Amino acid sequence: MSKPLYRQIAETFEEKIRSGELDVEDVLPTEQSLQEIYNVSRVTVRKALELLEKQGLLVRIKGSGTYVKYNSTKHDAFQLKGFEENITSQGRIASTKVIHFQLEQAQPVIAKHLKIEVGTLIYSIIRIRTIDDEPEILEQSYMPLSLFPDLSVKVMQTSKYHYIEKQKGYQISLSRQDLKPVLATSIVAKHLNIETNYPILCLRSTSELVNGEVFEYSIQYLRGFQYRFEYIARRGLE
């Protein structure tokens, strides 16, 4: 089954924005011009623009026009930073909303990642991370109660790393990460304000303290078009 025309038009503009063919603050043709260019109805054009606006790629200003809003977020894959620390360092506004926080017994898969016994009490936490008031990440985290007996919703709405390092006195060593493209489920799509089956990124992380103890296993769903990952490859000495 072919994609609806409005989605085809939206994807064409998304590619132009992501590739740099259209830059931030570039103005798009008028709705009437787009109708003529793509030989479609005004309803189709508006649905395409609404989709791009919903994805945070465009902004429409009444009486002025439609402009490219896209602003990618850099993620340094070789530097372990907290979300807010990373985003604010790029001059943007970060915030966090906790939508689920409870204690539960670790199921086999989670227990394996946390290197604990099945049935051990852990925190199950779901957070929505926003950048400039746009939902960008849906995160599911699992953390052992034994390491963080006083963990709270308030802590998880602020800096988790600050709590772990400054308040608890733990020293964070590393995070083992696995990144792959996936299609958004209906639940993920709802929280990230995108359509079901839209391509996104899934980042699974297992984080350890200096003594090798795992303090968190997390699964993050990222609106991929807002992210670029930076890698620095160094040539080893022979």
C-alpha cells in the first residue's frame, strides 16, 4: 500500500531539512504554491505541514509564513553526561516529567541486566524528557532499591547523576550502550507526539559504578530526527 500523499510530501521536506538543503529559518513556499508544485489539494498540503510542525521541524507564524525550526541535538557517544547537563550546554532548555514511579520485583530479563537475583526489589521509572518544550525522549529505567533506598520522584525530575555522585557519594564508571532504529509503538508515539510506526531510535544502556556494580538499566526512545551522534575514532599505535 502506497503512503498517503501528505506523508510523502512531509517526508520530502523532512529529508531536505535533515540533509541541510533547507536550513533553520528558511521560509517554505506558500500553501498555494505547494498545491501547484505537488498537484494536490490544500487539505493535503495542510496535513503535511501540520505533521512537520508536530514533529518540531517547522513553525508557522500567522501573517508571516512557515519556517524551518529544526535544531539537532548533539550526543557525544564517548562522553557520559546527564540529560540536562548535555542539553543546557548546547544553549537549550531541558525538562523532565516522571509519569511512572514504583517499586516492583525484578523479572528475569531485568535482573540479568542489573546483575541481581530475580525477585529483588527495584524501582521502575518512566520519564519524558523535553527539549525546548518538545517531548524528545521516553525513558524506562530500572534501579536497585538496595543502592538507592531514598530515591524519589523529586530526584528523578532533576539530575539523576548529581543525586548519585553528590548525594550518595557513588563514583560512576561507564555506560554500555546499544543503539538501533525501531518503529514507534502506539504508546511511545503518544508520549513523543509522533505517529505510530514512525522511525525512531532505541538506546539501551547498562550503567556501572567504579566497583562494577550496575546501578541502572534503561531503555530510551528518541525522536531520531532531532539527534545526531558524534564519534571520534582514534588510530591506535602499532
